[in-house]
Amino acid sequence: MDVETSIHWHGVFQKGTNFADGVSWVTQCPIQQQKSFFYQFNPVGQTGTYWYHSHYSTQYCDGLRGPLVIYDPSDPLKSLYDFDDDTTVITLSDWYHTVAPQLGNIFGPVTADSTLINGLGRYAGGPASPLAVINVQQGKRYRFRVVSMSCDPQFNFTIDGHRLNIIEVDGNEVTPVQVDSLPVFAGQRYSVVVTANQTVGNYWIRASPPGGSFTNGTNSAILRYKGAPVQDPTSSPGPYQLSFDEGNLHPLVNPAAPGTPGIGKADVNLQLIPGLNASRFFTFNNVSFQDPSVPVLLQILSGNLHPSQLLPNGSIYELPPNKVIEVSIPNEFVPPGGPHPIHLHGHAFSVVRHAGSNATNFVNPVRRDVVAIGSSSTDNVTIRFVTDNPGPWFLHCHIDWHLHHGFAAVFAESTAQISTEQVPADWRQLCN
């Protein structure tokens, strides 16, 4: 594992504390070995399911990651469940038998050796090691907070014989939607209410990566009813009758997308075209992101306010304050390794056009902070947000191998205001 680090608090807006966003070479210098940095921020107005992870190189693939929950004592959907605590958080992650600094040198597919659910899992040809167990009581309702801490694969999440009632997406409450299976991409989070309404017994919890199997309990955990024997389940998958559709997810509060309805009718309209260059580095608009020698935030604090003055050249997009921004991500070149989950720091955005559909929705589109851009060349995912949070904010593919190979850009939001903000003295010391 790399010995330098920085920690990102995924989904936390960091309003007024961009310096605490934790992105090496964008909002800070890395924390050196034997040194420390105290992250202090106030997630005012935010509740829901988040997570934290290293944002230095590919370090979080080696395990520096974990869930972060901000509970809401006034949750408007509280009547839908009986239990919501640390025992109902379910983390999904990939695990590799080769360390990330070596895997990061691979230009092409990187395949995980194992799927971990709450930190436990089995691998093909390996021992029948203990699996994570989620304990339930018949007749009770559980809010499971499903957190993808994946470095690469998406997971198809299911629980044999049980339906999932989606009530939260990436920290945003939604009108409840019932499904049988849930595609969860790297960085995404869902809260689902599951009713323990089956016969007392053990049931497989499944989190399959593409092409994954469940032989000998791989890609699996156990849902265990009170009174059931302590043994692996013998349950069968399904039934699969209610499929997932991102277009069916609608915010519970203030559902409309910002700005004038219609593609291209925002205050600022950007198009970021993903691609792959001849050196097999990923690009946005033909530019591959490279770490600058000085963090972008420090460059701005030093008086460099225009994108032409900011490094890395070609990867910085200046956004004016208090405007509606529309970003379209046409997938015309279908860069390999997708579908690519794109994450924007500092904001939740309205997905006015999602993958797999040409239809637009400005009335009640899902609001989230990670969106998959699809697998077809006709996909053109489009998002909207308002520039109400000054700072340089990272936009990147959350498949960490792809980010490592340049799949990123920076939105420099309200640079004039950033340049006047105060940062802690120990933050400046990180660069010494």
C-alpha cells in the first residue's frame, strides 16, 4: 500500500470547507508518512448514507474505505421501517490478492479475486471462510443501507425471496420504489427496506459482479432469521419480477431539476466526451487528467483564477457562481471497462437524462452524486446542478483504475470567492 494518503468524505458537500474534501492534488497535498491532518467539517443540512475512502492514487483498493451514516431524527420515511442501525449497514467491495500499486500499472481489465460483503467473502478455489451474517426477526422491517465501496465492478444486489423497497439514493430520499434486484455501481448508495416475511431460515444475500457466480458461497452473505440454524443457506435466487429502472426514482422533496426545462437551456451548458487516447489513458474532451505539482485549491488561493492559469491544463472548467449548470456526457466512443460511474464532488445533481433512454425528465428526476453513463454509443447522460458551493470540485470515473489513468476533470466553481476563503494553517503545512 502507498504510504502517503488523503481521505475523501464521499457525498458530503463540504460547503465552506473545500479544503477538507480530501482529494490529493485537487484540494490538498497528500498527508506524508508519520504526519497527520485533522479533517473538520459540518455536513449541515445533509443526512443519509455516505462513505469515506482514500483519494490518493489507487490506495482505497487496498482497503482504506468505510461507511459513513448521518442519521435523521426527523426522517420523513421512518414509518416504513423498524430497525436502522450499525447492524443494517451493508458494504459491498472488491478484494485483490495483488496490491493496488501493481494493479494500477495494468492498462486493461483488472479482475477482483473476491467480493466482500461487510468485509467478508470467499474466492474461487479458496476455503469456506466465514461470511457476513445479517440477523433479522420474522415480521420486522429493516432499513438496509447498501454502500458500494467498490474499486471497480458494479454489483447486482439481491436477497433470495425478499423484495427491496428503495427509499434513499446517494443521501437523497426518494418516493419508495419496490424492486427484486438492485444494480449498484462504484460509489453509489441505496437504502432499501426489507420485510422479514419469509419462513424462518437462512437466505442468500447476493452481490454479483458481471459474470460472477455463487459457487461455494462466493459473492454472498447470509440473511439469518432468529431461530434459524447456523449454516449456509440452501435458498434459490429470485423471484425476479420487479426490475430496476433509474427513471422510476423520484426525489421525495423538491423534485424538480433546476433551471428552464429543455436540453441546452441551462445558464451554462457543457459537453464532456469520454474517450481513450493512443496511450490507453482515459480522456474527457481528448484531455487526460494528470496530477498537478501544486493542488488546484492552492493554485487558486495563490491568485490564479482563470482556467488558462490553472494546472493541469485543459482539465479545468471554470463555472460562475449561482448559475444552473448542465453537463452532457455522450458515450459515443464507449471507452472500455464500462459502464462508467461518474461522480461529482461538492454537489448532488439531477439526472435529467439517464442511461438507456433518450427521454428527458425535468419534473422529478432522481438526484444523486454518482451516475453510470451507460454501455451504448447512443447513451447521453445529462445532469444539472446549481453552483452554490465555491471550490475546485473533482468530476471523475469512480472505477479507481480508470481515474488513475486520467478519467477526470475539475470544475473550478466561483474562483473569485474561493481566493478569499480562509484555510487552516495545518492544511498549508501539508505542502511543506
